[in-house]
Amino acid sequence: MRILICQFGNETNSFALGKTTWETLSPLGWVKGETVFERFEGTATYVGGAIRAMREAGVEPVPIDLSTKGGNFGAGPTMTMECASYAMDHITEQVKERLDSIDGVFFAVHGGGSADEAEDLEAYCFQRMRQVIGDLPMMSSLDAHANMSHEMVALSHGLFGIKTVPHIDCEAAGYLAANTLIATVRGEVKPRMVLCRLPLLIPATTGFTLSGAGKEILDHTRKYREEHGLLDVTFFFGFSATDVPCSSCSVLVVADGYEPKEEAWELANYVWERRDRFAGESLSCSEALDRAEKQIRQGYVVINEASDNPGGGAPGDGTHLLREMLRRDGKGYVMGPICDPEAAGLIHRDYHVGDRITIAVGGKTDPRAGEPVLLEDALIVNLSDGQLISAAPINRGVKMNYGKSVRLRKGNVDVILVSDRFQVYDDRTFLMTGCDLSQARVLGLKSMNHFKGYFQHTADAIVTADPPGTCPIDLKLYPYQRVNRPILPLDDESQIRFVPDWGKNQEA
């Protein structure tokens, strides 16, 4: 048996400025098929999990060129149709060349994508693939923030989402999808899927599984799956910043040989009963710093500037938290990374470690995230090429590249500048510029949840700041135009009647 491996996708923030082009989606271009094993085998990624499943089953993996950012997927504004078409043209051409020699397709996608003329990006990608492979078995791994649609379900033989936020089970989702695909080709299982969507949008910042309602749902669905002998159960948080009709949270159940409608409806109601517990607290940068300083013990407290999270499509160059840290000039304050390729490139070109510089940083993309901050007489502490190997659970072992990076010091505050947008996953983002976090007291970073997979074990505490930005906790600040209404929390609950919508077709 030979199984083709491909990957393409992006998490779309419809409210982010600009467009996602191929150059911004994959600044380093395609990961060539012949390098996939070297890059991904043994890593905590969807593709790493799929390769492991195939090796264990004695199946030959056939990787083609992959689109990736940081191992799995990036995030950004709405994708141009030119980008989506180019990527699928490239993928399907490679599939055509191998079609006579493959028995199935593993297609890693995100699930929260949207393009100018393809609001449901994953359905578009699946349609393009079906035009080439016909009824050949195809299964996919997906992100927990997928906005699931009935069209996606109808075009696939199996969809398997990650369950955790922070995402620590990407490898497991890829493994399960590939393993089920192999069993299907061998005639050992006959997967059937049922999707139940809920009239509920969840802020990305409050949708996590470390505690609260998210953890309760995670534990319940795991137990439910085991007790009912299901192939898989996924609660998808959805990605509320994607303004498309299929945006919402949902439950997807995969059973062997029958349509699990009863199970999907029962689990969806379990989620619905906890709908009020995803509301979040919104702290200003000043309030967040006040709280952080009170919780410092022997180490440091992390403040995550969630509204400027590059992993949610934000520019990552916001200056609200940086400005407040500089105003207080606290000993052991560290802020980063600020994505500013212009400033980082200038410093690399014209200056050296030990020089002093006056330079404006950040605030160059989205006015909501704050104006540029002028650093006067700042010390250049370190220059870095921005390359590292991730130690975070979400993409352990993956080579990442922030591009030309700089650590500056203004007063007591260290400021890290990078050239490419990534959220923070672990301490490697700081170590790549020689920043010793054992000396930190307050660590400011840009992320919503994924950093917690690493920092929940190392920080004294974590405090979320929610200044103006691209990813606010209060979803009513988004100017929605396309989501299906009524829906919580945008509308009054008295307007909502929660009934099952099974869609036109629940199987490929």
C-alpha cells in the first residue's frame, strides 16, 4: 500500500488588514517532497504522526511538496484566490503524476481557512482534490479551531481533529487519521461521520482545555468515545475571527459502519449546557502588569498580549504592552517578539552589538495595535539569525526561523525584534537572542494559548492582557457580516433555537 501525504491551509482572521498571499503564507516556499522525511519524521506535527502510522503499518508514505509555517499552519488575513488556486494547482498536478500508484490520500488541513472566492477554503481544497482522485479514500487531520461545514464532511472519508488547546496532540491527530485511512483501504473499518454545529462563537483566548469548561468537555468526550466504541470524537472550538457562514463551534463524531446522529446530538447538548462559561475577562496592559507584579515569587510572570497574537492573524507588531512596560521601566522586564523586519534589518545592516541606537519599533501595520514606539539611546545587546528548534509540545523538534532578530535594552526593559511573524511557543524565542529568562521578572509575549503548553510549567503565573488589537476577547467588537445569525454571544439567547442541522450528506 502507498499513501500520498500533502498539506495546505491557513487560519484566517477576516478582520486582519491586508491579504494572505503565497509569499506571506509560505515565505520560504514549498517544503519539497524529497525533504519531508528529514524535516517532519519524528516531529510533533500532523505529518510526523501520519508518517509514524504508515511506518508502523508497513505502508509506504509518498510525500509531495508541502505548505507549512512553523511545522503545521500559520494564520493571517483572508487569502487571495490567486494563492489558493496556485497552491491547489501545484498539489493536484503532483497527485495526478502519482495517481496510478497510490491507494489513498492523507491531506493535512487547518479547517479555519477562507479565501476571497472560497469562503470555505477546506471545502474548496477537497473539491479540487476530488476532481483528480475521484472516490479514492481521503482523510484529514484538522486544527481544533476548524470551522466545520457539512460540505467538508461530504467530501471526505474521515476528518480527525486535534482535541487540545494549547495544541499538544497534532502528532496524535495525524497518526489517527492515517491509521484509520490505512484500515479503511484494507477493509477493516467503514468510517461514517456526523457533524453537529452549535450557534455559538467562542473567543480564541478563552477556548482552552487546561481548565474550566474546555477541560470538562475534553475529558467527557474522551470518556464518551471509549464507552461507546467510537472511532473518534472531536469538539471543535471553531475560529471566531473568521467571518463566514460556517463559523461556529461544533461536534464531529466518527463511527464504524453507522451514522452516529444520536451520539453527536447528545455531545452537542453537553457543550451547549456550558456555553456561558467561555466568556473572558478583559484586562488593560496597566491592569495586567499590576496583577503580574503581585504574583511574582521566585521566577517570572508571563503576560500574554492576546489581542496581538500572530497565531490568530494579528500583525505581531502591537506596542500597547511594550509602551506600558517602558513607562514603568521595571527591573527584569522582557517584551517580545515585536515583528518589525524593517527595524531588525536596519540594525543588522548598519550596527553592531554594543552600539547604541535611537529607533522607532513596532506599530507599522494595524493602527488598532498602537503607534510605533521610539527607543532612544537603546543598547544593542544581541544579533541573531532567528533560527531555532522548537521545544514546545505543539511542534517539538521543528526547525523555525524568525529571520533577522535583535535584542535591544532600553533602561531595564529588554525588547526583542524579529523579521517573521510567529507567536511564542517556548523560551527558544528568547534564547535565540541570548536572553536568560532566569533573570526575568515579567515576560511579555504575543500568544493566546499555545505558549501555555510550555510556560505553564515554568512561570510563576500567567496573566492575559487584552488591549485594542486584531483579536479582542469581546467578539461584539468584530464587525461581523457573514456569520449565520442568530448566534451567541452576538445575539440575545431568546432569539436562538438550538436544533440539529445534519446537512445534506454525512458521508463521502
